[in-house]
Amino acid sequence: MSLSNENNILSAIGTRTILNLFCKIVFRFLHFILNGLILREIDINVIGIANVRLQLLYTTILFLSREAFRRTVPKLNDLHSIHHYINLIWFIIPAGLFIISLILPFTLFIQTDNAEKYPFYYHACLFYALAAFIELLSEPFYLLATVTLNYHINIYIEMFASTLGFTIQAILIYNNGESALYYYGFGYIIYSSLIILSYYIYFLSRKKEERIRLFLISSLKDLIIKPTHPYTDPKLSNETATFFWQGILMKFLTEGERYIMSLFNLISYKEQAIFDIINNLGSLLPRLIFSTLEESAYAYFQQTLSRPKITKDQHMQDDQFQQKQLSSSPSEQKTIKLNALIFCNYLLRFVIIISLLVITFGFPYSRTLLNIYGGTNLIEGSGPGLLRLYCIYILFLAINGITEAFSQATMSIKQLKNYKNLISIFAIIYLGIFYILIKQIGIYGIIIANCLNMSLRITTNLYYFNQYFDSTIQWSRSFQFSYYYILTLVLSSFICYYTEKCITRLNNLPPTTLCAYVNHKVTLCKPITRSKAISCAPITFNRATQTLLDDETPPISLLPIPVGLVTPLPLALDTTDCPVPVPIPIPVPFLLFFVVNDQKFQYYKS
């Protein structure tokens, strides 16, 4: 590959990265807000069923059916026959049907942990499976647009379908909380239908020449399977099969905790919901950036670097180098390899810096963030501690994502098979550690086990790094930071930690009981520090008649009150006896609300 071609590829991938990042930021924040609204309106157990058990059904069908095909998208110059490739693509549909037939009965009837007692559980399971199958029908257009490097088509369509589909889903759930599971599944059908309709409308609205440029086909008839011989490209088929079996293990390693939670019912649906909320919250900004960078890095390495082969003397050589000597000189090949190393180092350093900032500010402010997002349901219990652990896990995710993208894009087929064997061992170790830890320390074991799993994968990828590049090249500079930088982060974290402690201490002060003398009537009151308010109980004493009032007396109606007629007298907590106060003017140094029976009536400024 020449340097000019490398620059064209890098430009296309750079455009894809920016578009993908922008769209994901918009969608993730929209999804974040919509989930926050839903969280306060429905049973948290329903969130656990929908976002863990049913979402696992949906993602498993899609990942196992199509991920291997996405990982082996050929270069345009290497695509010998479009008909061979289309024949291979359509294997996605029987693969999807086979996976649905295996997984759907398990989700419906096995180890449900009484999920079927919630309304419309069976309907939701069928809706999620149907939505996954509908989305698979759009995959040929996705893959053909990827071959021609027209990434923007996939990004725009996914952004449109996600924004509209999940907004409709959230509105339906918000207004029909008792049927939340039904509308969770129905929302995914809307989303997948929008994707496939968008692809077909976009394709049919283009002229013939533009269709060929964008998708390599001129009409829908070209998508029909052709009886060619051989039926598919053997080399591409072998690569796809390798990635398929490896993808099964990768899926277990990536979301193994969800499979074990569903299979053994180790934690309740409520705890699963808390974990899912922490997972979404903790990964909101970092993971949407990391996933975009990982996809772009994989595409860049795959398009610019060739898969190497191992010679007898165990030195790595470029498989296609000897075949392309006429088009690329040795100096150009060396330059491309060094550029790939520099690009990889910059990416690694960038994601590590972001991860360290997340740890620095995430540790002290995790409780405050959860309180703002989900209220007391998330901060009472394991929520804050789980979010702090997740901040550390983000660092492991960041490093593994970039290093694994490089390894999988440049490994030879033999090395990929060896890597698959290593992942098999890691999967067994990971699942065993996960099961033991979650039994011993509960929900915290999920994050700790994942950190250990990522450590094994990072070690393997870095070992491959050292083999691929000359040992004299300083590829490890991405992990080197100055002592001043680390010290600054540590000090910043401590400052934030003690600041948050002070704020929490003020917000959690026990409410001091007061007797407020208002308009010749005495009321038992409790000031609320967080909102600078006074919550008043019904009238307990009438100074004018010197008698106690019964429980049926209506609550006091507070109007604008002069300062001189408000005299608070501190009492012990839980005291109900109010002495007769003497009206003494007092200053009110802050915005003061008077609340009766949890309703705000009026405020007073000093």
C-alpha cells in the first residue's frame, strides 16, 4: 500500500470517528436523560428484567449473528467478486434464526426467577427476539457501505433510528408504567424497523451510478443469492468462521457477568438494575469515546497493515509485502509501520489520560452523582462503592480496547486461533473468579472479576505488541507519566473528596425541631438544610386561646409574614411540646420557604 492510499484511508476513518463520536454523544446523553425519567416512574425490578435479562437476549442474537462478518470486512481492492461476498453475507440470516431458536426458549422458561409474574413478560421476550431479527435484515447494506468506506451512511441511519425509536419507547413507558415491559420490547421493534426502512429508502432514492459507488450494487436484484462456484470466497469464509467461534468467547468475556446473573440468579432483579444503572452511568462519557476510537483504530490498522505470518526462524514478516513490492518500496512499508505505532501510542495515551481523570473526580463525587441521577434508591446501599470500582475498571477497558483492536487487525489466521485458545482459558478463569467473588462479597465481585479479566487480556496484547514491533522501538511510552502529573491528580482527588464530605455532612445534618410562632399560632417545624426550607406540621398550640388544637384542625395557611412575627425556638428532636414564645424580630439570612403538609406556599427574603 502506498502512502497516498494510507492517507486516504486515514482521512475517511478520521471523518468516521468525528461523526460517530458526535452522534454517540448526542444519543448517549439523550438516552441518559430518558432513563433518568423512567427510573422514577416504574418498578426498579422491571428495569432489571428489561435492561439485563431481555437486553442480553437482544445483544446476544445480534453479536453472534453479525459480529464475525463485521470483523472480516474485506478491503475494496481485495474483493474479487461481489457475488461471492453477498452469498457469504446472507449466512447472517440462518445464523440469526439458529441462535434465536437456542436462546429464546431459555429466556422464556428457564431460570426466570419469577420474572413471568410481571405483566407482559412473555410478550417482551418475543418482541426483543423479533426486533433483533428485523435488524439483521439490514446488515447487507451496512457491510457493503463499510467495504466502500462510506461509514457516514451507517452512522446517520443508526443515529436517526436510535433517537426517534428510543424517544418513543421512553414516552410510552413513562405514560404506561404498569405495562413497562410491553413497551420496552415494542420500542425495540420500532428502532429496528426504522433502521431497515432507512437503508432501503436511502438506497432506492439514489441514482444507479451513486448506488454502485456507495454499495457496489445497482439494484435490489443484485442482493439475491447467486449460484456461483465456489459459493463463497474460501479465504474470507475461513476468517469469518474463526471470528465467529472467537466471538462466542469474546461475548462471554465482555458480558459474562450478565450470563451468570441470569443463569444462576445470584443477585435479585433489583440489584441487577442497580448494576445496570451504574454500568450505564459509569460508562456514559468514557466508553462512548473509547468504543468510537476502538472501531476507528481497528479500521485503520486493518486497512494499512497486513496480517503477518510466522516464518521458520520465528521472525514476523508481512504476508503481502513480497506480493506488493512493485507498488510499495521497503522505505514506504517501514514508514507505514512506524506511523501505525505512533498512531497507536497517541490513542493509548489519550484514553489513559481520560481514564485517570475519571478516577480522580469519580471517586469523591460518586455519591453526589448517584443522588442527583436516581435519588436515595441508588445511594442507599452498594451504589456509591460500585461506581467507584467502575471508575477503576474504565482504565482497564480503555487500554484493552486499543491494544486488542491492533492485535486482532494484524494477527495472522494462525495467531488468531492461538489467541482464541488463550481467550478460552481466560474465560474459564474469569467465570470461576466471578462466581466465587459474587458469592463472597456480593455485587462488588462483578467489577473486581472484570478488572482481573481485562488484566489478562492486556498482558496478552502487550506481549504481541513487543513481537510485532522491533524491540528497540519505544512502544511503551504511552504508559509513562511524570511524577508531577500523578501527584497533581492525587492531590486533586483528595481535595474533591474532602469537599464532597463537607457538602454531604451539611446536607445530612439531623433536622432540628423548632416551634415557630406565626400569626399568634404555634407550629411544630423542622428546617430542611438542603432546600433552606422549614417543614411545618399542623398547628399544635393556639396562643390566643391557650389551648391545644385537635388533629382535625386544618393546617395553617402561610402568607407573606413579617419577620417580627416569626420566632423559632429550638427543641430536642422528636419533641412535641411547644412553649408559648415571645415574638422577637429575627433576621432571616437566606431565602426561606414555609412548607405546610409538603406543599410550598410562600417564601420570605431578609
